[in-house]
Amino acid sequence: MKFRTSTILIIIVGVVGLLLRLWQLGVVPPSPNWDEVALGYNAYSILHTGKDEYGTFLPAVLRSYDDYKPAVYAYFVIPSIVIFGLNTFAVRFPAVLFGTLAIIAVYFLVKELFGKEEVHICGKVIATESLALLSASLLAISPWHIQFSRIAFESGVGVAFNIFAVLFFLVGLRKPVFLLLSAFCFGIAPSVYQSDKVFTPLLFFITAFLYRKELFKVPKKFLISSVIIGFLVLFPAVLVQLTDAKALARAKGVSIFADQTTFLKESSARILDDRLRGDFVGIVFDNRRVAFAKAIISGYLSHFDLNWLFVTGDLVRHHAPNMGLLYLWEFPFLFVGIYTLLFVKCERKKKLIIFLWFLAAPIPASITSGVPHAVRTLNFLPTFQVFIALGLVSAFFALKKLFYLSYMKRLLIGCLVTVYGAFTFWNVVFYLNEYFVQQNSLSSVDWQYGYGQAIEKIKKIEGDYTKIVVSNQPPLDQSYMFFLFYLRYDPALYQKDNQSNISGGFRENHAFGKFIFRPIDWNTEQKDPSTLYVGRQDDFPDGVGLIEKIDYLNGDTAIELVEG
């Protein structure tokens, strides 16, 4: 069987993307964070008992730390645990798998969007194949995409399903059976990550509206079947939202409306000041409804902050050290690509679906606090890569025209291209070094490093103690889950011991087996040699009963084991 060149190239792109996501997966980042161990242990619990840590049978939503995570990612972890065991690699592997599949899907999505043959750019003709390969390649090496397809963050899987959904929808207009797959993907995406509860319906309505004429030409049996499949897949998550008032606890907790007392207090103070000064314009704009609207608009626009995108990023766990979410070298090509798409010769709706996808991505995050936010807006991908690919192609054709100039001008242009090429190479290498080499030592604190090493030591000596007290104070938050995860504690036994627990993850006193999780106050502790304490350096007087000290990778103390 003969392979076309494009087939070989997309296989190479896929392999490169897979390797970048698999390399040192279990140790970079240096430790699973609390969400990763929660997803892993709950998957382990469902595998062995059919129930999550709270005894809920086949949950659609994980109560977890009372943040009520969508459970779909945990179900994807189950086969991984069966193959690899309960460990960091297994928990992160589904993100790698879906991240790699998303790269391949982008290749086919761009081909579907721009047609099978060619695209006219700058008066020249470019094969859609080339544009598709370039877009997929950019996603394969994207710092933003790599970040969230190497850790157990549900958002990366949600992005993949959204890409699959649109791809299968477009293919389904020609081959209606694929609409069934599209319906499945549109139905499951809102159950994968919180932001997709808003974004995926928007993406569906954008796609369906733009292609409504083609959609109505599809045989009704496929349309009806697709609606039924989509509804059945979506139903469990919808049922939970309607029947459990706590299911939206996380969404409410991060909403800008969560702390209305402070917000309204500030708004009232401003209005009172406006009235005293007779400022009628101020009275209007300081009204709480207008204030909320301004906060939402500000939150939305914050995601187009170039400094955030290209330089700083946001939380440490959301980007490589000293890097933004996109490469600096991509900066000019992003704007050239946006300009190019406006004027490229192709159907208007094909342009609109990309632009509307791009503009809809920040909407779920715009009503939340802590913006801009890289996880809640991961659905920006792959629009950035499509824009940048178009920008690169446009720049290439523009440079070809310039080579008809004089020798000196061509020499100057050649030098500038060489310098920019060197900068591009340096930027990529710099990112790989920051992510795979520097990250662990620079950000191990943020990745809650130390539990694995501490628990390995505890396993060897726990027989010497009748009670083990573990701090649950920052940065050792949710320490109980790390112990469940690393000890591979029997889920059936844990559920039996905690049948009466109703307080959820944020509990002051929690226990299983000989482990007790609570704050440690050394001055009031009853000192007993049969008790082992596991806590922060500040929890103990210097050197008192110290058995083992686990350091962060930057040399600072992470966890101390102290004998009572």
C-alpha cells in the first residue's frame, strides 16, 4: 500500500506531538496536584467498587473536595489504571491520548473547513493540505496545549471533544452517519469540564446555524437519531444539575457573583459618593447591574491581553516557567493570519465558524473570578493555530515577491529571515528547557511535591506507630487524598469507615486506618512515641524528634516526619 506524502507527514506530526506529551510524563510536572490524585483515586474506587469515595454508584459528577467535578475524566482513567496501575502516569495518560488525537483531528478539521483542493492567499494558491499540516504542527508544539495534555486537567479532553464534534459535524453533512458521532461528542463535552457547559452549546449553535441549509438536506432518520444520541449522552449530567443543588457549587464559587456582599458594598459606597457630588453619570455607571456588566466585559477582554498570552500566563501550574501561553515568535503571524482570514477567498461561513469559535472561547471564563484564566479558555485552541498557520503562509508568499528586488535588498531580507528563524528556534528550545528541565525545581511547591517521597518513607516505618497524625493545613491541603492515592488504600474499606461522613473534602478532622488528618499544634499535642506526626516545618520546634525531612526540588523543606 502506497502512502501519500501528506499521510506520512501527519503521522510524523502526530508522533512528535505524542512524544512531547509522553516524555517523562510521570515526573514532569514533578508531582500530581490534589485534583489529579482525586481523579485517580476516585477512578480506582469506581474500578474496584463501582462507587466513588463517598459511596455514590457510577457518579456522573464527583463530589471530591465538595467542588463537584464532572466524572467523565475519571472513567477514562479506569482503563489506564488497569494497564499501568494507580500512579501519576496512569492518571495523566488519558490527557496525553486525547491531546494527541486532537492534533490529528485539527488536520482533518482544517481540510474540511477550507475544502479539499486549494485556498487563495495573497493572490497565490496554497493546497489546503499544507495549511492543515501546518495548523496541526503548531498545535503539536503549542506550549498551551502541551501544558494541559500532560496533566489530568479535564479541560484538555473537553477541547478534544469539541474539535471532534465540529469535525464529525462537517463530515456528516456529506456522510450523515458521522452526525451520530458529532452528536455524541457535543453531548459528552459538557460533562467533561465545567466551562464546556457554556462553551459547547455555543459552539453547537454556531455550527448548526451556519450550516443550517446543508443540515436540513440530511435524511431525517440521521437527524432524529443524532438528537436522541446527543440527549442520552447529555442526560446524566443534566439530571445531576437539576436534582442536586450542590452540583454547581464549583461554578458558583468562582463566579464574580459569589461575593456579592463586598461587590454591593463597594457599589453602594460609590453611588453614595456620586449623589453627594451630584454626579448623575456616576450614579448610572456605579449601579450594581452596570457594575456587574462592566466586570463581565472586563473579564472577557482580559483574555485578549497580549502580555498574558505571550509573556506571563497566569497561575504557575498553567504554563511553563518564564513563558506565556504562546511562543513569542508567533506574535506577528497571529495578526497577519487574522487579517488574512478576513480576506482569503473561501466561503463566508467557513471564516465565521473560526472567528465565532475564537470569540466564544472566553465567554465561560468572563463571569468568573481570577481572570484571565488559561484552563477555562483552553477552547481558544485550535483557532490560534489556524490564524498563525495562515499568517505563516501569507508571510511566505509576501517574501517570495520580495525576492524579485535587487540583490542587496534580497540579501538584507535573507539576513532578517535567518535572524528570525534563529529566534524561532531559540524560542522553542527555551520553552522545552523551561518545561522539561527547569520546571521541577522552580515550581515543585505549586505542584504539591513531597507527598510521594514522604509516604514511601512512612510505608517502611508505619508498623512502629499506632497513630499517624498528618497536617491538612496549606500547603498540605487535602493531604488525606494523597495518602489514599499513594497507599492505594482499599476503596471498599475507606467507604465503610466513612459512611457517616457528610462534610466533604474540606473537613477539619478526618481519619482512616491509623491516619488522622487535622491541624498540628505542637504546644497542645500529647507527646507519645507511638505517634508519628507528618507536617510542615513550622508545625514543629527545630530538630525535635525529627525522623525524616523531605525537601522541595529547590531545597526548601516540604514535609517533616516527627516522632511524638
